[in-house]
Amino acid sequence: MDEHDYRVGILGATGAVGQTFIRLLDDHPWFTVTSVAASERSAGRPYREAANWLSGQPIPPSVASLEVQSTEPEAMDCDVVFSALDSSVAGEIEEAFARAGVPVVSNAKNYRQHDRVPLLIPEVNPGHLALIDEQSWGDGGFIVTNPNCSTTGLICGLHPLMDAFDLEAVQVTMLQALSGAGYPGVPSLDAVGNVIPHIGGEEEKLATEPRKILGTLDGDRIEPAALTLSAQCTRVPVRNGHLACASVRFRDDIEAEAVADALRTFRAPAVTESLPSRPDPFVQVLDAPDAPQPQRHVEAGGGMTVSVGRVQDCPVNDVKFVLLSHNTVRGAAGGALLNAELLASEGYLDRARADAATEPAAG
Ligand SMILES: NC(=O)C1=CN([C@@H]2O[C@H](COP(=O)(O)OP(=O)(O)OC[C@H]3O[C@@H](n4cnc5c(N)ncnc54)[C@H](OP(=O)(O)O)[C@@H]3O)[C@@H](O)[C@H]2O)C=CC1
Ligand SMILES: N[C@@H](CC(=O)OP(=O)(O)O)C(=O)O
């Protein structure tokens, strides 16, 4: 048996992100999917019938035959749940699992701004995991979230710059893929040959989530980073891959070459080294004048490596660049999986399992 060996339940398993979890967890060395849950529309049916499977690869046979459960703690036989629930129901359901002593690794937005809930990218703010010790749902359960998909990609590019320099402000225009809107998502007549310059709530998330992620843990709270960030978010007819056209301003005198160098030489913290889904490199800098492109570069590092190109001096801010990240892998299920791997390697899942074995689950 591996040092790490956990039974995983997936909440919202039939949806687009839930399916990506199932795909990424196939043959995972530490995690085995033992339960899948979704709405009452799907509960009671075999997974292969309940899910409108979107991937070209077949459903892993061990999952295809599982019966879909209702999203109640007592219906799920697992050590940890991954949540890909619709945000209209995620808040209540995730809380019920945490109160029942189950660790919740959530991809939904509901608890991202909760004072005691880490908004986590393992390579960026692994120390924020300590907030878990301040959570008090009962019975050892806890909630950890990953950021919005656009936020995740952008932060992967900004964190090495904040590490190396005194970053003051960021202006970014996001070109966001259709898969970010789930399935079936944006109506085809709105999407094809068009750009929609509004994604509900997205610009607000980009204004707030980075400040928490890049903030400093101060006792039992995060002191938000002093960073000014303004975003414009558009939906474009691309299948996968959110592209960010960004410019950054520093408090010191920094040029494009130094920015490219900081991105190339950044090394993720040692605590991430043993994590199976950790990409290497974390960020790749591409020199071709027409890179990065969603079609060519979105699958870098299995969808976990962020690509940066067109790093240039900028007459308005100091430096500008184009950044590409996989919105449903690095920005959703893959990011959450990496969070769960960090929880495992730092002992949080073993601790929760030990607590669950000694205390009766909440009713
Ligand atoms: N980090 C990020 O940036 C991203 C986050 N997301 C977030 O991930 C989540 C899932 O997104 P996506 O997969 O696209 O959404 P989908 O609509 O494809 O899937 C939603 C899932 O939630 C289930 N569900 C819906 N209503 C209920 C209910 N009342 N009770 C129990 N389960 C329910 C559905 O079950 P059923 O099939 O039975 O209806 C389905 O499994 C959302 O919160 C979304 O915002 C998504 C993309 C990127
Ligand atoms: N809004 C994102 C996807 C998403 O669901 O984001 P969030 O996890 O912040 O709700 C997009 O459209 O690409």
C-alpha cells in the first residue's frame, strides 16, 4: 500500500468539472474514486447513464458502474470529497460534509472569501493551509478552495514577479474559453464568430481573489496583498484555455528581460516537490513571436503548466505579456487535485481520517 491511500467522493460528478476530476483521478497513485454524487435527477442511476460524458476517452470502468448517490454525507463512503457542485447548492452541501467530519476540496466559489478557508495554489501560498486549524465545523472536517480559473492562471504568472520585485499594479484583459461556462454553456449563436465582453461576477473575482491568495498569513487571518488589479473579462470562441493580455507596473525600475528571467528561474516551494500532479515547469516562457496560443500550448504539462510569451517593455505600464492557462485543468479540477495532494502530503487527510475514526459523525 502507498504511504498515501484515500477513498475519494466526487460531488457534482456528472457535470463538466466533475468529469474532469474523474479523468484526472484515473490511476492516481494516492486517490481512488469510490463514490460519485449529483442531483436527484441523477441519483440512483449508474454513472455511465447519468453522465453526459464529454471526453473522447472512455469513462474509467471502475467509475462507470458506480451508482450515483445523493449529496449527503451518509450516502458517501470516502475519506475526502472533491466538490464540483453548482454554486447555487455548493455552500449548503459542502458545509454539511465539513460538519460530518469530511475534508472538502472545493472548486466552487462559495467559501473562497471565508476568513478561515484557504484559497489555495500549492506553489504560491502553501502556508495558508494553517487556516484549517482555525476552522470549527466540528468533528475534524474542513474546507479548502481553489481560485476562479482566470485568477489561477494570472496568479501563476504574478507570483514569481512578486517574489522577485515590488509589484504595484496589474491591468489585464481576459479572453476566456467556452468551457469555462460549463456544458452546454453559451448558446452557439452567441458564441460562434463573436466576442462577448461580459462574464457575470468574473471581474469582481479577479479584483478580490488575488489579494487574498498573495496575502500574508497573520495569526488566524490573511492580510490582503497591497496590489491594484483591474480586469476586463471577455468570452471568446475557443474550446479550452484562458488567455490573459496583461501589463504590470513595479515600484522599482524593472524591464522585460528581468521579468522573463524571473518567470524562467522561479522554483516552487519544496513542499510541492513530491506531489504527483505538480507540473514542471510551473511556468514556461515561450520565445516564439506568436506564442502562446490555446490550440498549441494549452496542454503543456498535462494542462497544469502555465505558458507566458510576448514579454515586452510597455510605454504605459512597465512590462506587458500574454499568459495562457488551462481553465478546466490548472484552473479547476487539476488545481483542486493538487490542493488535495498537498493536504495528503502535509498530513491533513490522515488527521481527519483519525478524527473520523474516533468521533461519531454528526447527524
Ligand atoms: N475554478 C474555476 O474557475 C471553475 C469552477 N467551476 C465551478 O465548478 C462547479 C461545477 O461547474 P460545471 O461542472 O461547469 O457545472 P455543471 O452544470 O456541468 O455541473 C454541475 C453539477 O452539480 C450537480 N448539481 C446541480 N444541482 C444540484 C443539486 N440541487 N443538488 C446536488 N447536485 C446538484 C449537477 O448534477 P446533475 O447532473 O444531476 O444535474 C452536476 O453534477 C461550479 O461551481 C462552477 O462555478 C467551473 C469551471 C471552472
Ligand atoms: N466563470 C469562469 C468559470 C467559473 O465557473 O468560475 P468560478 O469557479 O469562479 O465560479 C469562466 O467563465 O470561465
